[in-house]
Amino acid sequence: MPHVIRSGLADLTAAWRDLPRGPWRWGNALARVEGCYLGRDAATLLVAGVVIEFGRALHPILLVSHGAETTAVHLWSAVPVERTEGVKRLLAQVAQELPAFGAGGVLTTNIPPLV
């Protein structure tokens, strides 16, 4: 599963309010954030997106969560979605926005060319 783990704890309440919505374009893919939903504990954030790639609309939901002094972004497993290049790029884009909310550098990822 594609993921990005950054050092530090991002302020997910601020990200819920101010996360950039896009749209972003990468080759044949167009993506944007449609909504953000903050968990009751303010340590989890669901980011609902839409990715249009080759004329098909995909609706990934990203889970941004806190670990032990880390902030992770990955696909929410409750909603299966095809892991296309555009979906991975949206995940990488959301992860790249997190330093503005206090997250640090990338510790680990399995999509390194996109981050």
C-alpha cells in the first residue's frame, strides 16, 4: 500500500481547516481534495479526494494519522481503490503539504520518486 511517513506531529486540526484543495495536474491525471474529516481525537484526518485519470474518476480516501512522534499518510483500507499513478500522486501531494502544519522530513515511503 502506498504510504509516506514524516517525522513530527502535524497539527491535524489546522490541516483540516487549511489543507490546500488543488486542483493538481500530472500528465494524464487531474486531482483535488473534496473534503477533510477530523477524527474526534484530532489525531486522525480523513482526506477525501477525486482523481480523474484517462477519463475515469477514482475516489480515494487518505488517512493521515499520528504515530509515535510521526505523521503517516496512506490509503484508508476501508474504501478499496485502484492504486493508479494519479492516486499515488495525490497521496504524495497531501504528504508534501504537511510541513506547513508542523510535520518534519520524510522518514520512509514506498513511492520515493513522487515525494
